[in-house]
Amino acid sequence: MTEWAAPVPSEEGAHHRVLFPLDVPARSLVTSRLAPPIRVADQLFLAAHDHDTGQAQARLHRAGMALGLAGALLAELVIDRRIDVQEGRIIVVGRSPMQDVLSQAILEDVVTELQVAKQPHTVRIWLVYLRHSSITQVRNRLCFNGILREAPGRHWWGGAMSTYRAVDLNSALGPEAAVHLLLTHDDPPEGSIAAMTFAALADACGLLPKLAWWREQRSGLRRRLDRLRGQLPRALRELADQTEAAVGDAVAGRR
């Protein structure tokens, strides 16, 4: 698999390395009984796209999606107990190898940067760094794991383009249905930290107002969401807060 080294994270950001080679066949959800679980960033990507037309159409502005996915990729490492957030900085708490290729690469970057910089970078720096490739990397992971497939298409003016479609519509719509279920029930299901994190990050990046059911029931759902967000572990709550602030800055044109 061809890779190139990622540059040092900075406030200006940098392009992350490509992790999924195009010549490796995607896994099939139908033929493989060992398909990897859909992770937090995957859920956010799927919910941030409308699948009704047969192809994934973004319903969230690019800055919000990129930063939301960056926050979700970091959250995956927190949930898997590889990193933590202390005093606004990302620190390493575990270095054991991860099965997910993308998560492993980000963990390696965090470890390398700690060795080079001699101090951990802030959450904001990692969000800015990861946002430059988060959409592409998460989309590629979904294709590799057989959730999405790439299909040829054309721009309205005639130029070639790639489109992406859900292999199974129920799988693509599952994350949106899951966050709706979470926000409309009094007690979160057991082991729902990932689901609560997904909901908090969807709120932080501005996705929830794009969903029809949110607009219809907004006042009650807002109270429920705020309560759930307050129940998150400190590191995940801070990631959601920092993601929301970064999205706000990006939309305001300050970054």
C-alpha cells in the first residue's frame, strides 16, 4: 500500500496521507460476516448525506462536515482508550495497535508529534490538521468496508466526476435513525457512549438542524440533547465543545 508521511500538524493544517489503496477490492456487507462496525466518524458522514436520490448528496456545508469528522476521528481514539484530553491538549494513554487502519494512522501521528514537539498539541490544532483530509479518508473507509461504492458520473456541464452510493440503504440511513431514537427516549441504551458522542458531534457541526425530524421537534430534543451531552465523559464533551467552536470560527471566516 502506497503511503507518504504526513507533515507536522500546524494551525494552518496539512494534507493527511492516503490510507486506502484504490486497487484493493472493497469488502462486501453481503458476503462478509466479519464486516467492521460502523464507527463514529462513519455514522456522522452517512447522516450528513441525503441518500434518497440513490447517491450520497451532502446536506451540510463542507467546513462543518470536515471539522465534525475530524472531531469524530479523535473521539474514536478516546472511546478506544488510546488518547485523552487534558487541559485542552491531546495526550496518548495507550499505544496498542488498532484494527482500524485510519484510527491507527492518526494514533501514530499523535505519538510521533509528541516525540517531535516534546509536548502535546491542542485539540484545536488537531482539528485543523485533520479537517483537510477527514471527508476523503472517512469516505474511503466506508468504501473499503463495503458501506459505500464509487460510481462514475458527470457534472452538469459534461465533465467526468465520481459519485458515491450506499451499498445498502438501510445501513446508510441507520445512523440518522439511531440518533433520532436516542433523542426521543428517556434512557440511553446500555453502552451508548458512541451514540451519545455521535449525537453531540452532529450538533456541534450543525448537522441536526438539517434533519427534518429535528426541525419538527426541536425544543424538546434540544433539552434532551443538552442533558445527554452533559453526561458524556469529560474528554468527549470537550471534543464536542472544541469542534463546535472551530466550526463557528470557520463559518464566520476567522479560520
